[in-house]
Amino acid sequence: MSDKVVLAYSGGVDTSVAIKWVPENYKMEVITLTVDIGNVPNLEAIKKKAEKLGVKTAIVIDARETFIKDYCWPALQANALYEGVYPMATALGRPLIAKLMAETALKYGAKAVSHGCTGKGNDQVRLDVGINTLAPDLKIIAPAREWGMTREQTIQYAIKNKIPIPVTKKNPYSIDENLWGRAIECGILEDPMNEPPEDAFIWTKSPDKTPNKATYIEIDFEEGIPVGLDGKKLDGITLLENLNKVAGDNGVGRIDHIENRLVGIKSRELYEAPAAVVLFQAHQALEEMTLTKQQQRFKQKVAIEYSDLIYNGLWFSAMHQDLAAYVQSTQRFVTGSIRIKLWKGTSMVVGRKSPYSLYSFKLATYEKEDTFDPSNAVGFIQLWGLPVKTQAQLQPIQKSSALNSLKASKKSK
Ligand code: ARG
């Protein structure tokens, strides 16, 4: 009996070719594993396709709930946006896929795992590091990294081996998607000066085709986790599906970004993430109400580290565990509701409330209810400005150079 290999199978060109290429080059029996983390086109069709290509064991796992609960929500609580804009749908999905690949391999006694990543992207790092961390004895086979075929040669190989090819002229992009978002690469987008054509977008309407009237939504959070929409309690899957729809219908959630890949390449990345974009905005708005200035400031620093480590494939690390524990602790009062106005490709926070709000009307108001004592301000300002005032008197060099440049700019007028 030949050794087994668990292949992460999406039904796309590369992994379909791998179904034939791996046994040809490694003499192993392929078990396919298709992981559903949302928005997988047709799971049954993918399974059938694998079987038609000769696979005896084609496994499909519905991991949507786990994906949302253990990957999306913690990233949301951390405000983890890579380089400030990318909600990391792909980056968050990979560690979960790696985990399921490792578990499936162990369960079926496979000696190896295989995936369709090329040697140029981040995904190979995320999957390989994940697998090496969780199951170091598994061999990793990455055909698209090894076979040295161009896109055209891969397609030729597919034709020769009677493998149906989903890439057509009508679908010229490389896509990766799940409930948290959709990544669109390749084709005309590789020239960063080209505006993305409308056909690149599936989940979001063009703002000139969206309703002229604004849509208002209200998102309820409990300890930093979205639990309801417009006053109705919803499970994570339904909430994300509904939010993707309503925000996308209003043209919200498009991201066009030049991104720094871990492997050193700058790449032009296009994303659609209507629900994630709105949720990050809403979650941050709720933190503005419920965290102190110091908590917010420190959390921003953590968010950079947190998103970097997710993006860079270090999900299964002690560093992650530690940061996640900190983020969890910050969320204990991030409960409340955020009102958002969706209109013509924009989303705006227009209302917020929380039982733990730190916003005090009595302190903020200029009306008669005001309880703030302004006489305290005088002494406070004296002490606050004391070091600068002292320094300005004792170190006149700074003062004079500032004055000199003031004089010089006056003269040149
Ligand atoms: N640049 C994004 C990332 O690294 C998206 C990658 C999309 N992956 C793909 N296989 N098409 O997370």
C-alpha cells in the first residue's frame, strides 16, 4: 500500500492539477480536504470533481463557526488590520486550514500534506509554519512551488490529463474568499495605475448603482464580539452574511492597497470585505466609548504587532497567545450598540451607546447640567506647561532658532 498525502483542495486549477501531479511524482495516494470557511462556491461539486479525478477519499469540513469564533472575532477585538487597511480574510483562514490538514493527516495515517501555494506568496509561509508547528513529522509537498510550470503550462497539463479548468477569459483573476472577505489578484490589476474594473467586484455594488437613500444599521456587541444586528440576536455566520449583503449593497467594503508581503514583494491587492470593514469601524467606535485614552493608545500598539504576526504566519506562537490574552482582558466592558449610516460606498458611525460608557454628559456639556469645575484648569495648565516654559527660558538655542526661521521667512516675502 502506498503512503497517503492530504491535499488541501479548493477545486481550482492548481490543486486540481496537483491531484494528478502528486501521485505521478511522489507515488502517494491523494486524500483531498476541502475546508468550508464560508463562501465556498459549491462544496458538493468540488467533492465530485475530486472523485472524478480519481480520489477515493474526498473530505469536506464545515469550519465556518470555528473560523468566526476562534479567528475572526479575536482579530476584530484586537483591531487587527494589516498595514491599517487589510482585514486579513486570507491570513486568518490559513492557520485554521493548516490545523485541519495536520489533524486529517494524523487521523488517516498520512505521511504528508500538500497545498497549492506558489513560492511567491504569504500563504505558503502560513501553511508550512502552521503544519511544521503542529505536526513536525509531516512532509510538506507544494507542487506549484516545485513543478516550475508557467500558468500556460499548468493549463496545458490540465488539458492533457482531462482536468476541467475553471479559469476563463471571463474570470481573469486569482480569487481567495471566505466569510471575512475576498481577495482579488492578477490580470489587469498587476499594473497599479489601472483602476479595478467593475467585474473584479462581486460582493460590493458600484456606488453609482447603490440606493440614493442612506441605510441605517445597528450592531450590538458583547465584550467586543458582535452578537446582533438591528436589535436581533444572530449567530456569527448569519450576522456576517447579512452584514456582507447590506454593506455590499451600499458599495461599502472595497479596499485597493499596495501591500508589503512577507517574502519581500510589494503587491497590488484588491479586497472586498463589507462586513469586516463595518465591524472594525463599529468595534473601534465602541472602544472609544468604553476604554480610557491610555488603554486605547497601548492597544493600538498591540494591534500592529498582532496583525503582523497573523499576516506573517505566526498564529501558533506563544507571542500570539500572550497578546490574545491581553486583548481579551481589554474587552470586558466593550459592550453596547453602534449605529452606522451606509451611503454610496461610505459607512459612518453616527451613534453609540454602552452601559459601561466612560462618556459623561455632565462633564462634557456646556449647558446648565455642567459639573466640571473650570477653576481646576488654571493650576493644571500651570503644571502641565511648566517643563516647556522652564526649558524655553534655560535653553534659548531652541527658541532663537525658531525665531530665526520665523524672521527668515518674513524677509523672503
Ligand atoms: N495578500 C493577501 C494575503 O497575503 C491575499 C492573498 C490571497 N491569496 C490567494 N491565494 N489568492 O493575505
